[in-house]
Amino acid sequence: MKEIININLGTETAPQVQEVRGKDYIEYGTDNWRNLYPQFLIDLYYNSSTNAAIINATSEMIAGEDLVIDDEDERNLDAIVKLKQFMAEPNSNETLHELIKKVSFDFKLQGAFALNIVWSRDRTQIAEIYHVPVEKIRCERPDELGKVKGYYVSADWANTRTNKPYRVPAFNPNDRTSANQILYSGLYSPNMNSYYTPDYLAGNNWSLIDQKVSEYHLNNITNGFSGSYFISFANGVPTQEERFQIEQSLTDKFTGSQSAGRFVLTFSEDRNRVPEITPITMDNADKQYLALQELLVQNILTAHRVTSPMLMGIKNDTGLGSNVDELNAAGNYYLNTVCMPYQNHIIKVLRRLFRVNNMDMPISFVQIKPITLEFTSEDLKAVMEQDEIREELGLPPLNESVEVREDFAKVGSMITDGVELPLFETKEEAEAEAEKIGCSGSHIHTQDGKEYFMPCESRDQITNLNKCNCSKEDVQRFSNKTELEQFIEDYGQDIPEDWELIDDEIVDGEHEDFDFEAELNKVANEKLELASTGRANPNVRSEQDGLNKKENAFYKVRYVYTKNKSLSQKGETREFCKLIMLSKKIYRKEDILRMTNIAVNRGWGPRGAATYSIWLYKGGGNCHHYWKRRIFKAPASDEGFVVYPDNVQDDTIVSVTKARSEGFTIKRNDNLVAKAPKTMINEGFLNPR
């Protein structure tokens, strides 16, 4: 009976996780790759060109160009220095970004990554972190609560007799007994308790087909046949040794790429005993393999959630041409939906480590742009404004204009002494406007050879608005200034060049009734004997600006409106917040409290009221801003400021005042001042939505 070789076309590519008696770790593999599933994924990576291209490109996008600290100027200097040192050298071999590139590759290829955490000798700090290839890791059996407390590491899990696995405890900041720990992490995988699987798992069969197709074509070329052949000998059945010699002779003579095109020469006693050579042909084989190639590429792309093959370096029929915008859109979509979840998870893990070393602060990836424009920097400078170029570079604009509201109908305007004055086509319109603003009559103004009418009897009268007997609202409307803009002009201050900033921090629970500046100078006078210049009335704008009974105060306390950039940025900034931020002014506390009675941000009060506490609720519900307190030291001057000694201990004075503010007898504001409304209960809305 003839023996037929059995070829099993069914291949299991889904991972199998099982506990084996006598082993403390959980096996992770397939039918053909027992306890070697990570090695199976690596084998697919090396043998499927499409799969490898996608993994390479995606891991590069995940790693980005670099890691940076967000808003460095608003962070603690010591923590920034410490974190930058750690980012420059997380271990003795590489930078943090170089390490993250390895982590990103494993994360995409294996669906997980592993880090070796090395504690300092005194166990107070994380001294170093190293990348550990995922294929070297196996999970220990979880405890009764399902928690994995350790991992087993082997250089080669295919040969555990030579490379015996050894146990390393899982990362645990609360148990630092072991100097080395393993942090193994990944995104959620369904039906997996200990391990994590890659997101393209469903496409592994197609990657395996890609591998087999390439092996098939390679074998065809290597064997030197244009097709497959069935050779029959009709002179009886030789012995097993003779069959082996015949097979070996044919193999030696006719296989190999150099044997293509050779002919077969046979010798027979008669025609009935001539060996029969029958080619096994397949109709339209070339077309079937082309269709199979297209199908497997599309399915691999689908498994990886790739919408444009060009992003992965895979050529398609569209080419580049005019599709740059489409590629950019596809790149942004892939970055936001596929890559950023990986990046966010890596950042969470890193910040967990940073927190141990007391240097936790927001970090982010510098993203890679998928398409590079063919224009040079000189071309861009010629056609783009400075702020447009800065926006492309991810920098804030230098000058951001604010669109000014226009409340009255006019055909034109003129500027006099910085005031915009309206022009009307008819005398009646100008006189009607004059009545609105409190003056009367009209006068003619000639501009560009054409006559227009202006309100009031003369230009001097309309220019000097104080002579018009106008209300404040009319003045603001007439000068194109909103109530908020007028407030900023009246009460906002620029920082004098000779003021020295000695403290800058988030306002934490400072009550509306606590006068921080007065108390600060009071503490200074209690602790120091200061020499006064003798001037009874220094040139200051506020009663709080350092004037106490001894007339020798020199500390200035101001507040600045600041954005909490750690919150996710969605939606547009409100006009109130935009104007306050753009003004770059500092404010006295008494003036911020003054806004409580002024409708500078209408509609955000209780039940839509026009006024509310700007000190507590800033821009209203869902606002991302808060107040920061800045303490300055004013220098001695001829205008009457004090001459203070060199031994003034500013930090002591400030600390004592902060302590007094915390012990203020009136109930504190529950830290609302220090919070952006977005982080408050009901997101800062005074009425639950």
C-alpha cells in the first residue's frame, strides 16, 4: 500500500495560557510553540514583510521624537532639574527616550512591555530602570486575589535546562526588600488575566500565510522547477535503500537555482519501462497568488487598524501626488486612535515611577509628523506669518489679536488720540448717536475727499468724552471697549522692572477677607527694625501697598490669572478668560474682589446671573483657570519706599504670613481659589447641570 505524506493546513495562532503542575510560572504559547508565544510573534515579525513594516512604523510613531516636560516655567525648579537628570540617564547605557523606543517596539509587537526597576541602596529612590525584552518574561502563578507578585526570567525559554528561569519580584513601592523588581504592563486584553496580547492578534493567520507564500516562491526558485512534478517508475518497486538512492540522485542533479532549465536523460530496455514524468499544473496559478497577496495585505492592514498603507511605507495604487492632505488626515487619525493610547499608558507608568522619586510632573511626547512638505523654510517664511510658523512648530502665538465688538452702525471711522470715532453718512444718524452718548448736534468731517457726519458739535467734544456728560457704559460702548476691557485697563498692572519676585505659588485656601499684603508687611515690621525715609505718603496706588502705622512696608502682593494645562483641552476659551490671559496683567486682591459686583462675565452666575465671585469661580463652570499669588519686594526709592537691611529673611517672613493665613479665624474657602472650576464639584457650575 502506498504511503501519502499528510500536510496539516490548520494552524493555531491564538495564544494558550495554562498552569502546569510542578511549575511556578504560567505557560504562554500555542500548539506548535509551547510556552513560546512571544517567540512566535517575533517569528511572524521576521517572516512577514507587511506585518514587520506596520510594527516598525507604528512603534516609531508611539516613541515620537522625544519626551518633554509640560510647562516647565510653572514647575518646581528642583523637581525639574531632578527629572531632567533622570530623563538624560535612567541607566548607565541610554537616555530615557532611547529606552522608550525599545518599550514602544515591544508594546506594539507583543502588546506589553517590561522594565527592570533598580532601587538605591537605601531603598528611598529608584536608581535605574532598564528595558527587559518581553520574550524573556513569564508570569508567576497569581495569589488567591488574582495578583501576580513575581515574574520568571530566562534568556531562552526554548531551552530552560541550560537557561534556568529565575524569579524576580513584581514592582511594589511598598515592599522594597529586593533591589531588583520587574514592572510588566500593557493594555487590557479580553480573557487574559496575567498576560497581554497585541492589538493585531486577529491578523496573525494572514501574517502566517504571508510567510508561507514567500517560502513557497523561494522554494520554487531554489528547486529550479517551473512547477511541481510527479515522477513514476514502471519497472517494479525498488527496495527502500534503492528508493532512497534514486531520490537522492534526483535531488542532487535537478534541485537548486543553478539547475533550472536542465533536461532529464533516461535509459530503458523498452518503451513500456520508460519513467513517466507528469507535471502537476494549477490553472491561473499566477492570478490566484496575486489575489491572495492583495487579500492578505488588506487583512493585515485591517488587523492593525491602518487606513492608509502609505503611512506604513507600503505602496498602493494611489501614489502620493495630490493626496498629501488625505495622508495627513489618515496620519492624524492613526496617531489619535492607535498610537496615543499606547503613549498615554507609557506616560502613566513613567509618572508612577517619577512619583516615587518626588519628581512627578506632566510629560508628553513630541509627535512625529507623517508627511514632510517639499517646501523649504525660506519658502514658508515668504508665505506664512510668524504666528502661523510658530503654530506649526507647536509654539504659542506671540501676538494674538482680539476681535473687538462693534455696537453701532457706521460707515467708517477715524482714530484721534488713540480713540476710534464713528463716521455716519447722514446728519440725522450722527445726531441720533449724539443723543445716545449724552451730547448733542453733529459736525462734518472730511476723509479721503468725502464728507461724513460725526456726533457732538465738535471733534474736541467727542474726543474728550468726559465733557460729554456720558455714562460709563456709553463711554465703553463709544470707545469700542467692553466692561471687562475697561476693567483691565483701569485695574490691571504691569510688573515694575525694579520689583523683585521672591515667591510664586498657587493660592491655597486664602479667604476673601484675609489681607495677605498687609499681614506680610506687619510680620516684617514685627521681626525687623527698618529705617524709614520719612516720607509720610509714598506714591502707591493701593491702601494695601505697604502703608502701615510705621510707613515702612515694602512687600507687594499681586495675583495673576493662570491656566491649568494638565487638564485636557477641549472646546474654546471663553472671552473673559482669553482677555484676562492676553492682558498679561497682575491684580490686587481688592480689585479681583471688585469684579464680584461688576458684570465682567455675564451669564455664569447662579441661575444665569451677571455677577458672581471671580475670586472663587474664575471664568465660571468648567473653567480651566486659577489664581496664582506673586510676592514682590519693592526697592528703596526717592518716592518714599523704605531702605531695608541685607539680612531680611524673605522666606521666613512669607512662611509666617502663610501660617497666619491658614489660621485665619473666618472660615476658609475650601481651597476653591487654588482650583480650576473644571476640577471642582459639578465642574464649577453654581447650579448642578
